[in-house]
Amino acid sequence: MSAYVYVLGCRSNDRVLTYVGWTNDIERRVAQHNAGKGARSTRGRLWQLLHSESFATKAEAMSREWHLKRERAFRKALAEKIGR
């Protein structure tokens, strides 16, 4: 079973927000976030997929998610793509 880590981005007023998560199905998960059924912090916003990575196991994906949540410079660089 493959697992994925993803970074979402959205424009909110004068700033760009990012969200990092993991899933087994990226398309379904992004649709859930955009339908208001994802994580509480993502509700009420229109998100777009900025980045994804594939892993062989859930544990590997969860480990990478933990690291990406702490890589603010990486997420900021991704966010600049939609910040214009």
C-alpha cells in the first residue's frame, strides 16, 4: 500500500497558508479538505496541491510529514508559487 505526504496552499486575505498531511489517496483527501471535511484548520478555504511525495509505508509518510511541518523555508518557497 502506498502512502503520500502532501502540501496544500491557499490564499487567505493578504497571506498564503500551507497545510501538510499524509494520505493513501491524494485526490480524495484534497477534495475532502475543499469540501470542509478535512482537518479543522483547513475548513472554509479553497486549497490547491503544491507538492506531494510517495512512500512505500504509512510510517515513512508520517515521518516525512513530521519533518515537512518543521521545514518552514521549504513550505514558504512552495507558497510563493500561489502568493502572486
